[in-house]
Amino acid sequence: MAQKSQEKGSAGGTPVVTEPERVRNVVLVGHSGAGKTTLVEALLAATGTIGRAGTVADGTTVGDHDPAAVRQQRSVSLACAPLLHNGVKVNLLDTPGYADFVGELRAGLRAADAALFVVSAAGGMDAATVALWEECAAVDMPRAVAVARLDQPRADVDETVALCQRLFGDNVMPLYLPMLGDDGVSTEGLLGLITRRVFDYSAGLPADVREPDPEHQPAIDESRNELIEGIIAESEDETLMDRYLDGEEISTEVLIDDLEKAVARGHFYPVVPVCAETGVGLDVLLELLTAAFPSPLEHELPAVTGVDGSPRPPLTCDPAGPLVAEVVKTTVDRHVGRVSLVRVFSGTLRPDQTVHVSGHGMAERGHPDHDADERVGHIYTPLGATLREVPLCAAGDICAVTKSGSAETGDTISAKADPLLIAPWEMPEPLLPVAIVARSRADEDALARNLARLVAGDPTLRLERNPETHQLVLWCMGEAHADVLLDRLRAGGVELDTEPVKVSLRETLTVPAKGHGRHVKQSGGHGQYAVCDIEVEPLPRGSGFEFVDRVVGGAVPHNYIPSVEKGVRAQLERGLVAGHPVVDLRVTVVDGKAHSVDSSDAAFQTAGALALRDAADRGQPALLEPIDEVTIRVPDGSVGTVLGDLSGRRGRVLGTEPDPDTEGRTLVRAEVPATELLRYAVELRSMTGGTGTFRRHFVRHDPMPAHLADQARKEHTP
């Protein structure tokens, strides 16, 4: 539950910052288990933001305050944790490392101006982290690397740095080398390459800074020369390299200044070894975050338009400018209500201010377009689940707003007099369906309320009620995402079950046939009389339904022909053999009989339906399954595995080609039955080490293999 504290003008020791140059928004990314949340906790404790660091195992960290995260002992949502260092406010955005929660990760990237990649010194790196580095490189986001978990038994900083250089590029260079203790295993300090100083943490924080011992000098000199050449290569001073090669000693001040500029521009990527448990490197990492990472003034802001799509000039990070902010995350707390994490890009957000909230472009995922004027209540700075009240939030900063009536993740908050819309960030499509069923009528009501809360805060969730299968389906990013969603629903008091997802099929007839429908009966003194004869013929796939009237001589009065058609259409919707809609047929009514008194509209509707069912007995009915075209993006080394798997799914490969956007990746296009794609999101990730992605769209219906069609018929209960 979100906790509130009434500390106006201050937030847990972090004063309100009104100058964008004194703000750093840093997103922590890396694979699950790399140590991101633990590192955030250590930085908060090191700066006095919190009294003592919590642990993931105990469920006491600031970042993992979500009950689902505590139960699963891993981050499942974005968390914001601000701290103050040297007069600079750093908003640390802790993101989940598991691929299923990529929506939370992308929200963190949107709110940040720089990224800190956390890599375990003992755990290597997954392919998804490499892909994310490439994604950041595509938009020139400044980056640095923290090599964490130095206290682990198999920790190897040198090998980890070498791995980062192989995967991330040559401009990834260490600013410090680890200094081992007397046992030759534990890291007790760092060797500063630029300053040629030793940072000794054997007595804890802050480090004891001193001259290096003689045995340290060779390692420092060798790595320092390589680092200096890398920094100078990115320097704006074109004479610096020549001076260095001529033997000139470049001053420490010049090197640090050029280093900070290169990092802020996203051209150089420093590496810092850190250990959350022992405190090694925490102070130098904080110095890097505040001195080298860019302020919001130096980072390009997202494009904006009017709510009608009209062009508007680019934003500037000016607290006195027009108000433009974005909801990067929304949660709905049962006690506090809706809590929105907001990044202010321009202007200043103040309490009791009337603003315009706009959300567009997410209707397909259960977020209908909406525009509303709302009054902002209180404004808070968030520290995990704790909300501390502040008097304002200026451009460049991040805050929390509560009790908004309509704000959802991705919405734009702007001035009432000049509503604007921020260009949305890219969000992957949820492709794993999970069908859920409430256990009782009371649970159905609770389920509806809780689903509304989930949809408001999670743009990677798509909610669908299938009108044909009558299933309520959650489209999720993967099994872990589904587990968290179900966990949250049950925590909200909903008793529910899951069931196998049903794919919407179609039926058709494969040969021409004739049908006779006769409805003659007496009921309560009122007769019902209708007879009709029809001819049915299949049409090419995708043609739909055609109805033709060829009755001659008035055997069926003209006013009852529409009744026959209505009855036929109703039967088409109900299905003929397995309860699925019937498609691609031409039905021609050719003859029939009527009674001058007892015939009626209802009677001819019934006769039309009976005639179609009679024709189905001779028309060799077939089941049709939906075929989707999929575009799969995989590493080159996984192409063979993916192609073999597609063959086993009855897929037809249309072609392969190099990915035009990313080197070393291939696009595979194929047509695959939708019934074979129900768990493909999970299985593709397994085949490609978490790096494979795909998109799908429906193209047509094709006949289902006989053995699968027979099984579908057996499962159907009329």
C-alpha cells in the first residue's frame, strides 16, 4: 500500500529541485539476478536516503514493494527511488530484468535520460541485455556499466569487462581496476586509472583515498594508457591526440572534462566495479552518475502534436514553458486509489492545477482514446511505495500524482488551455493468451473491477472477450507476466481458474448440395406452416455468404423470402457440425410451399434453418482454421532451429532475409495455423535465448487436417 508523508518542500532528505541542470534521470537495466535492485538499495543507504539497506530475500527493498515481487523475489514492475548527491537529485529507475516485463523496462527508458547497465561479475550476460544495448545505441542514449556482485565466489571483473567489450564495443572501458585483499580473492578497493589513486574500502564508506603501492603501478599504467587514448579519441579538441602522442602529459582535469562530455553525448561508456554488500565503488559510481550523465537539458525530448494530430514546435526542458508531462506508470492501490508516476518534460506541475489528460492510440489493447480536464490534487516524490508530498514538480523531474480519474500509462498531461499529445513509445504486442473464468457470480463482479485496474496500468496487457468462444482472454507477454497478473487478481479477492484457450474456427461445405426444410405444426390453435427448398454451393475462400432468390410462380410468397434468408443466416452463425460460424457459401432458394393462413415469418425462418442443416448432411462439411502470417526476428544462429520448429507447427515458410535494422539478425516470414501459435511466445523465447520476437496477423482460413477436425467435432457439445 502506498504510504504518504506530509513533508512539504522536502522528500526524505531530498529537497525539491527546480533547476533541470540539477536532475539526473537514470534507468537501471540488466538481466534478472544481476543485482540492480540490491545496488539501488545500497546507493540509497550510502546517501542517507534510507537508514538501512533492505534485501530482496526479506522483501524489504524500496524497489520491490509490489506484493507479487516480494512473493516471487524478483522485480516485476518499474520503481522510482530518488537520492541526493553533491546537490544533484538522481532519480534511479529500477526495472525488471525478466523479458516478460519489457513494458516496465520501456517505461523506464522513456522516463530516463541515461542508462546504467548492471552486469553481474559472476553471472555473465544474456542476449536480451545485448539487444537492449543495441536499442539504446540506436537512439544515442548515454550509457555506463556497473559490474556488480563482486563478493560472489566466482566473480571475475576482468573477464566481465572483456565480455562487455566484445558484446558492447571498444568504447566500453574501465575507469577503475579491482584491488584484491590479502586473501587474493575479495575486492577491498579500486585503482583509479585517471587519478592514479587507490580507493580503499577495507574500513567501509567513504573510501580511504591514497597513493598506489608500487605493485599496483604496472597495472594502472597499462590500462590507463588505453583509457586515455579512448577518451582523447572522443575529445572535441582535435589537437589533443597529437599532443599526447608527442609525449605531453594531459592533465587530469582535461581528461575528466573530456570524459564527462563523451559520456553525456553517448559516445563513451565507462565501467565501474561495485559491490552493494561491501560498499566498494558506490561513491565513485555516484560521482559518475551526477558528473558525467546528462541533465534533462541535454537529452532530446519526445515529439508532441495537438490532440488532433496538428504539428507543434519541439519541446524544451523549461520550467517556465508550457506544461507537458507523461504518465510512465499507473498503479491502482485499493486504499490510495490511482497512483501515476509522471515525468515532466516541460513546464511545472503544481497542486490544485487543472490539466488536460489525453490518451490516444491504444484502443486495441483496451485503452480507448480519451480526453478529459482534471484537477491535480497533491503531488508527491515517490520512494518506492512511499509518497512524500512536495509543492511542485519542475521540468526534468519525476513525481507521483494520486487519485486521477482517467490517467493511464502512456497518457499525456498538458495545460488545459493548450492540450498536447506526446508521441507514444514503442510497446511490444502481447502474444501469449490465457483464458480465465470466475468461479462465481460475485467473483465476476470483482474480476471486472480488478481487470480495469490492471488494464489502466499495463499497456502490454490486452483484454479480449471472444464473442465466438465466449472466453475472457488475457493476452500477456509470457508466463511470468501471466503469473503476476493472476496473482494480482487473486490478491484483489477474486477466485478464478484458467482453462485452455479456444481458437475461433469456421465451417463450410465442400461440395454442392440440396436441402429441404419443412416446418409444419399446430401450437395452441395457431398453425405454423412453411416449406422451402434450397441449393447450396461452396464459394472461393474469403468470399463470405451470398443469398439468391430463384423461386418462380410464387411458391414462396415474396414477403417470406427475407424470412428464409434470416433463418439461413441464423443457422450459419450457430454452425452446422461443431458450433462455429459457416462461411463461403452461396444459398439459393428455389422452391417451397406456403399456407394462406398458417404461414408466418417465424415459420419460414425455421424452415430456412432446417433446409441448410439438411443440405449439410450431403455437402461434406469441413472445418476451417485461421492462418496467421508471422514475421519472426531472430539471431542468425537461431534461424535453423526456428525453421525446423515451424515445420513441426505445420508452417509454410515464405522467405528469410537479413534484418535491415540490426546486424546479425534475420527476419523469417511464414504462414502458420493460429492453433499452433498459442504458446509460441514462450517457445520462441526458449529457442532463441530470450532474443526472438515475432508479430502476427490473420490472412485467411484454410481446411483443418482431418484428424484435428474430428477432434474438434468431438469436443463440441451441441
